[in-house]
Amino acid sequence: MRFHHSSKISEELSKNIEDETDIDKVYNEESSEIVMNPVIYSEITDSNLAKGPFFKLNDLFLHFEQIPEEIRQKNVFKVRFYCLRIDPVDKREIVQAYCPETHECYSCKDLDKDGRAKTAGAKLETKLIYKMQMLVKDASSSMNKNFYRILLYTYDDKGSDFFNGMKP
């Protein structure tokens, strides 16, 4: 919009417009450090799964019945999403020690130097697993208030290569 310089609205707006402040300059300098492209942390390494279609989170969580039966039976879905939050908040607790015999998880703070531990009463050593939750959105939910909870619990080695082969 343009206003004539002698108009009343032009005079009012010029009173409200301020010069660039020091904090504005700082924000402008930091704007070049903002990542504008997605960072991919996990890729599909199985060529058979990589050929499959992408699914929307909305379809998986709200319209699962509409997905063809043969795809639902495979129970593997390819999704692109971005993460809003990761739990537990203490990032050191994302990896836990899991006892396969008792099915209990323990904090890694309680492990030996070599990362091994035996639980009380169990004969097997614990193994390291991911135990985390992510609040995520994708393109289908980016403009609404919905977000989805993705659980990454890597019992029995399922999902242990979620982060491109980086083991817990």
C-alpha cells in the first residue's frame, strides 16, 4: 500500500516506525545460520522397502482401515516427518540397558565402565536399546494443531538401525 506523504495515516505510521535497533542487527546476523533444508537422520537401507510408497501420518493414525490389507499386513510404512520434541528430556537416557530375561530397562548411569551389567536375579547380560519418544508432524499435519507420538523402543533389535546404522 502507498499513502501520500502528507496524509494523516502516513504521519501516524511514521511515528510508529523505528530505526533498526541493535537487537534487530543481531537477529539479522544470525539469520544466515538458520537451517532451511531438512536434515535427514534416517534412511531406508532395504531396497524392497525403499521402493514402497510414502504414507502420511494422518493416514496411518486416523485412516488406517483405508490402507490396502496387503500393505497393512506387512506392518512397515515409509513416512517423512519432522520432530518437535524428543523424550526423555535428558538425552543421556535415550539409550537404556534392557534385560531380555526380566524385560526391564535400567538407566545407563548404573552400568560398568565397559557398558555391561547384569541385573539382580537374571543370568543374561543387559543389552543397550533405544527407548525414546518423538512428537512429530509431517506435511499433512503441518498446518493444523495435530501432532503424533512415535515410539522408538528397540527390543529384539527391531528398529535398532533407525539412525543409519548407529547402534545404541
